[in-house]
Amino acid sequence: MPYQDGTFGCPVDVGLQLINGKWKPKIIYELLQQTCRFGELHRRIPGVSRHVLTTQLRELEEGGIVQRNAFLTVPPKVEYSLTEFGQRLEPILEQIMKVGEHYISQQKQETAADPPG
């Protein structure tokens, strides 16, 4: 992810670029739970198309976050798991989840406090 001048730039930008996208955090979250085959991962993430999931997995693999293990069996079997580097994202995702939970809770409280009409 070097910038045009060949240097990386701000580490925050680089870190965000690694997990940027609607589906990448969800993919990482699911793979934190367990190693998954493609179909299982597709079922666990409602709304993602097979094409987009494939693209996002390839990008995560290129970033060193996801490892793709292909087994020479009939039918072919492919499993996805997090690399050691990818596992380092767990505390970040936990904090994002806590922020989301707090926000949802706060919104529900505000909605309940608003009188109807």
C-alpha cells in the first residue's frame, strides 16, 4: 500500500486501509471465532455476494491477515483462517464492537425517553 512516492505515510492510514471495506471487519470477526470454509463463511455473513466475499478474502490474504489453505481432495476443500498478524486485530475489533454496543444502547434509551407524537 505505498503511496505514489513509494513511502507508506501515516500508520493510521495504513492500518485502516488493511481492514477498509464493508465486509472485511465482518470476515475477520468470523475468522476470529474459527477457521471456515468459503460456503460456511458466506452463510455466516448475510448480504455479502460470493464475488465480493472472494475479492475481500483475496485482499485480506494479500495484506497478510488471512491465510488460504487448499487441500488436494476431491471435491476440492479450501479453508480460511487468520494469520498470526490477523489475530492481532482481535482487540481492535473488540473495541469497535463495544463502541457499537454502547451506541445502540444509548440510541435505545433516547428513543424510549422520547414521548410519542
